[in-house]
Amino acid sequence: MPGQRAIVLLHGLASNMTRWTEFLINTQLKSQWDIIRIDLRGHGDSKTCGRIGLELWSDDLVALLDTQNYAQAVLIGHSLGAQVALHFGSTHASRVQALALIDPVFYQALQNKWQWLARYHPLFTWIAQFVRAINAIGLRRTHIPLLDLYTLDKITRQSLLEPALERKFIRRYRSIWADLHTFHTAHYLQELAEMFRPVPLASTIQSPVLVLLSTGTVFTDIAQTQVVAQGFPHNQIVTVNCHHWPLTEKPNEVRQAIETWCKGLLPDNYNVM
């Protein structure tokens, strides 16, 4: 019911709301919270040929909360979705009850080639603008298939039982070309820029923060990420033994960690069954 407790689920890079389908089906939080999945602007059914970015996504979240009459919400974001949640938590602190960040990309903790990408992140914005200009004169793909991550995850999870297939899974989920098959090129370039922008300092975040970290995280050094995460107020840090895709690899473990944390956000006089 609008006006009650709300959880907003934010997907990651080149993804869409189907990232959260399995979580939504299985979570016990539905009895205590209104749970909202969204396609960020430029993803899934939220199609656009125009700009995307942290500021626009945050404006969209404000509009969503206003339209649905939610004074605040808990934001739960994976990867790029965690960056959106952090930006929103910094710029619209009064609208955030709490943040749950799954594999956030802290600028201070970037490693290897990702440090280079972060240093030159404005370049991706300029290239994205050029690609959008080309698209505007009609040079664009006419059909991009919608990615069903719920179905893909179920198939992929079977491959994790065999080492050779697991390596194939890692290549598929790290593949830029696989992402571009189901995502607009200009949007992808812009998302890389947004992904590696410096996130707000911990001092700008006022709400409680849960940080879920994959032990095999792709972009950042886990030890440095934990150091940054410890700076958030009322922080809780949970590690998950997987690669950078915990919602695919360890969905039950992630769901249980989020459920336990969310129940702790409820008022003391709220009867949790």
C-alpha cells in the first residue's frame, strides 16, 4: 500500500528489473514492505534514446517516490545500482531510510585496469555522445532483444557445478560483447562512465548501510572496499563467497542477509513474524 514501508531494487550495468525476479518471488519481506523493482532509464522497458546517468536516475527515483506517496525508501542496489543508491543517498538523504549495496564500486578501492578506466571516465561520456549523434541520424540497431536474467540465471547456475562450465560462465558475465548484444552501445558507454565516477564520501551518507561483498569481486580490492565501507554510519559488512554476481551464484545467501538486515530496520514495536 502506498505510504507504507518501501524497498526499491536497483539492477546493475546493462541489466534490468528481471535481475530481481528470483529475489522477489522468494523473499519474506513482502509481508512487511512494499517491494518495487524498476528498470532504470535506458534499461528494459524504460526505453530512451537520450541521456542517462546518476543525476537523471536519481531524479527518476524522486519522481517514483513522490508519485507513489513514499516519504522514504530502502534502496538495494547491485553494482551500478549500488552507485545509483549511493548518489541518491548523498543528494536526497531525507528520502532514504537505509542503503544496501551489493558489490559497490568505491573509487578508492579500484584495482588494475579499472583504475585507468576511472581516470578517463569522461572519455566514455564523450564517445557516448558521439554514438547518440550517429543514432539520431538513423544509424542504429533496429532490434535489441530483452534480456531475461531470471531465466538466464537458472540456466547458468547449473554450469557452476562443473569447473569448465564455471569458467565459461565467468567469460560470459564479464563479456562486453555479450552485454552489447542486449544493450544500446551509447548507453553502455555512458554507464561505464557512471560506474567509475567517484562515489560520495561516507560522511555524506546519513542512513544505515549494509555492504554485501563478493570475495571474487571484479572491479575492486576487497580489503580496501571493506575499509571504505567501515566509514559508513551504522554499517554492516557481509562477505559472500562468489564472483561479482552474488544474485546469480548465491541468491539464497544474499536474500537471507538482506532479509535479516531489513528486519532490523523495523521499529521495536513492530511484530515481525
